[in-house]
Amino acid sequence: MRRAGLGEGVPPGNYGNYGYANSGYSACEEENERLTESLRSKVTAIKSLSIEIGHEVKHQNKLLAEMDSQFDSTTGFLGLCSM
């Protein structure tokens, strides 16, 4: 797939910077760097959030297990009282 405007009118040998003749560090590359850094920070935030969610899930599972154990004890106790 060819994009319109890229490489048109550029002297031979200057295609290494994607059609931005003699621009050195092109505007396209700068934009890519900015977007890459933005994506990196978002991925870091999502990773931290997912780790926090994992800790919360473990804590909630522990509480549920304790509640289950307490309900079992109460059920056993109530069964003895009704006899």
C-alpha cells in the first residue's frame, strides 16, 4: 500500500527518512516518539492498576473464605441447638 505524497519529489537516496528530505529528525519521527511515550505511560498505569486489582481480589477472596468458615460454624452450632 502506498501513501500519497510520501517520497514524491524527493531526490534519490533521501528515502531513509520517509520522504522528509534533509529534515534530520523528521516531524513524523517526533510525533511517533511522543505517541510512544504516551502509550508507555498508559501501559505503566494499566499495569499498576491491574496489580492493585489482583491484590484486592486476593484480599476479598480471603474475606469470603473466612465468612464461609464462619457460616459453616454457625450452621453447625444452630444444628446442635435445634436437637
